[in-house]
Amino acid sequence: MLKRRSGLIAEERRLKILESLNTRRTLTVKELAQTFGVSEDTIRQDLKLLEQQGLLRRIYGGASRVKTSSVEIPLSLREVTNREIKEAIGKEAAKIIEDGDSVIFDASTTALQVARNMDPDKKVTILTSSLDICISLASNPNFNIIATGGTLHPPSFSFVGPQAEEAARNYYADKIFLGARAILVNEGYLADVFELEANLKKVMVNSACEVILVAESRKFQEVAFFKICELRKVTRIFTDEYLDSTLAKKLEDMGIQVVKVTLGDFSSAAR
């Protein structure tokens, strides 16, 4: 049974529809309209937009899910997914960036939160494929920002392709903050759903001394097709408090430091 949610913005509502389809094979327009307190016409428009993005399939009277391992969710939806958790992870991970560091950021929404939470008084050299990160940090004179350039990929608001990869090869940074669509601990690798994004991340990983994974615990339950790198290349993981303790132990046994961020601590600090 879906829980009733009201007062959501359109992007959040569409994301909740996709999340519901992760647990239910099909949903009806009528029940979605009742759940979100909007008209059936509004829900039909939501489903039409999500189908155009390849995120679901419309059927008579409702919608059915598609395989999420092959679907790239647009940035506008990813940014509102568990935003508080991503902000908490980003704030904690940003603390390890030191004055004078050189840092690579990929185009993940959690890496974006790390970038936004850096100490503005520290002098940091930044290489990124994320247009959002470039825009967010552009006004700070302490940040020397280098964009990879390349082909703009609208769903992730990022640069990809051979030009971006060649740019990443020309540098060697102290740290990289990396996100992933799927973290497969038993199989021992990270993966993504978009091939060009995965290829760029692979190059970025090889262009940094320390690889830091920033990801919500739910990413440990997902799968994706394109490999980024072996998990053994990761030195630290910043995630949330909901990560399964058995998985955390396996990661620590691999020599990876696991930092679980509690939302309570984040909320207190915010106040």
C-alpha cells in the first residue's frame, strides 16, 4: 500500500513514482492521484514525461516499471533523491580536503554536495566534469577550477567523451570524490548505467592518489552494467548510517575505511 504524500513538488512526485515502481511492478493512475493528492490528469502528464525519458512504460490505466539497471535517471530527479542524506555525506567528506589539495570531482550528485561544502577559505585546485560544480564554485577566488570540457551530456549536466577523458589523463590529483550507480561488494567493483560516464570515471580514478567513494547506502543494493573500477582501488567510503553492518565489515576487511554519517549529527550541526 502506498503511503499518502502531499505537498511535493513535481520533480519529487515523479521520483516517488519511480521509487514505488521499484517495489511494485505496476501502478494505476487512480491510486497515484489519491496518494499524491493531485488530479488524474496531472499523474498522466507525469507518466508521459517519465516514459519519454525511458524511466517507465505506460500501460492502460497506469504504468509499469522498466529494468532500472539500464536506466539513467536525469539530474533533476537525482538531485532531489534523499537530498538530506547526500548533504550530510557531502558535509562530512568535505572535511578531509586540506588547504593546497588538488581534487577531482565526478558529476555525481553526492560529489556535488562535497564540493558545495568545502571550506571556502582553503585554496584548492579542482578538476571536474560537472557543469553544476563549475557554476556552484565559480565565485570563490580560492578555488582554481579546471573543467574537463568534452561533449555535454544533458541528463547528468556533465562533460563526457574522448576530450574529457584526455583532459583527466593530463592531471594527477591528491584526491578524487567519486559516486557510483551501483556498489557490488561481493563482486568487488563499482558500476554505472551510462557507458561514457563510466569510462570517464575510470580514467579519473587512475588520475588520483586517493579514491574516495561518496554514496548512499541504497547504492549497495543496486546493479549496473558498465564497470568503473575494482573496489580495491577505493581507500575511503563516506555513506549513511543505514549501511548494512555485514557489508561494512566486508569493506573494512578489504582495507577500506568506512565512515557512516548519521543524519542526527547533521541535523544538530545545521541548527
